[in-house]
Amino acid sequence: MAFLKNRPAQNASRSQPESSSKRWLREHKEVASSSWHRLWQTPLANLLTWLTLAIALALPAALLLLLSQAQHLGQQVNQSSHISIFLAPYVNQEQGQLITNQLASRPDIAQATYISAKQALINFKASSGLEDILASLTDNPLPATILIEPANTSLGPEAIAILAQQLRQQDQIDQVLVDMAWLDRLQALLATSERFTYSLALLLALGVLLVVGNTVRLQIENRKQEILVIKLVGGTDAYLRRPFLYAGFWAGLFAAIIAWVILQLGVTYLHPPLLSLAQSYQSDWQLEGLSWFGSFILVIASCGLSVLGASLTVGRQLRLIEPK
């Protein structure tokens, strides 16, 4: 019997009493070793199980990875956002500079940059490519502008809207422009994606429990006669449970390794086009793979779910197998 291999001989060969902690460690080492060797008796079947678990783990892990980096990108966008203030037509350059200095002295504003109407027209000509059309105009249609950068770069859409409303109350300010719609859409999209990812992760975690549980159930059925014999000679459920828990641990470990490889291959495959897209928007954002801490969490989650699934199944199945 695989469970009792070399156990009586080992106990008989010991002349000195063994402490409970050493005995516990020795027994677990023997069971872990025997369950490891048993894996390679059916490598193809185990590989299919590991691949199933790896795919179930890689999908939510990939979504969480993309979500975390999308949130980081969203923070960068918020940090680079600014408020555009258009001054009234009757405000001259000296008054515009004075208003700019007053705004820059506010504690909630980090920087205020004044752009005269003449400079605004020059900038617009350079960026729009409409020099001939704009040259035919007798008057400059563009007002003087002040670009405001909030002091707190982590301000959300609500706080930016409050700051913009305060700026609109000044008489010499004709219009305050903040494109809040896209910020609101970005925040809503990230919140929806976060809930969807967590829901999917929960469902796939349940799938991992079911796959491991079903695998352990089949293993118990294949070793039913062996389990009956061990119970007849006094084997406890705790002793019988250990090999299946270690089998679940090994399955979780190998599934985590395969899932990590899948994630790294996916990042490598998607990185070049995403990098080109980010560079086209003058952004230094790059798609990154799992960190060491993220990889550790993946292994812990995979092994924990697999052991939990094995534990839930083996406890119920062993209670159904009793000698008559």
C-alpha cells in the first residue's frame, strides 16, 4: 500500500523515542514525497488538470493586471489634466498677468500660465495648419488664456468640477473649460471593469474548487479498496487525508507556474503594439508583467484554492467509505 509504504519498518528501527513534532514533520515529508512520485504515474492526465486550472487562474490574473495598469494610466491622465480659463475680451495683457499671479498664489493651484491672445493665435496657426485662412481675418478671434494646474494632482472629477465652478465666479473670466465628460467616462469604465473582474475571479475560483474536487473524488474512487484496508488496520481520516491534500497542493503549484508563463507570454505578445499606441499619444506608459509580489500572490492563491477544494472533497468522500 502506498500509504503505509515502509512505515512499520521505520517505526521498528527506531530505538529512541521520537518527539511529536519530529514525527509530524517526518510523516508529512513522506506523504509529500509519495504524492510527488504518484504525480508522474499519470503525467498526461495531471497535465490536462494543471492546464485547466492554469487557464482559470490566468484569465482573472490578466484582467487584474490590466486593470491595475489602466488605473495607473488614469492617474497619470488626471495628473496631466489642466483647466483652461478664457478671459473676457476687454481684459488687457497687464490685467491678464495680474489675474494669473493672483490665481497662482492660491493654495489649491500649483501653477498658472498666461497665454496672450496673440500668442494663442500663433500657437493655433502652428497646430492647425490653417495659416492662410487665419491670415485673412482682420481681428483675432481667440481670447487670452490662463492654463491652471491644480495643486493636488490626485484630484478626482468632482474636486476639479468644484475648483472650476469657483473660478467661474470671477467677473473678468469669460469661460472656464474643463472636459469632465471623458474623465467621468474613464472613472465609470474603470469601476465597471473592476467589478466585472472581481466577479469573474470569484466564478473562476469556484471553478478551480470544482475541478480540484472532482479530480480528488476520482482519485479516491480509484483507491477505494486501499482506503478500506487502511481503515481496517486503524488508519485515521487525518492520515488518509494527507496524500490528497498534497496532491491538491502540487496541482495548485504547477497550475500557478503554467498560469505565470501564460501571463508572461501574453505580456510579451501585446507589449509592442501597446507601446506604439502609447508613444503615439506622447505617453511613457508600458505594459508590465507580474511583479515578484504578484507572482507570490498567484502561487498562494492557486495552492490555497487547490488545497481547499481537495479538503472539502476528501473529507466528505472519506466519511462515505467505511468498512462493513
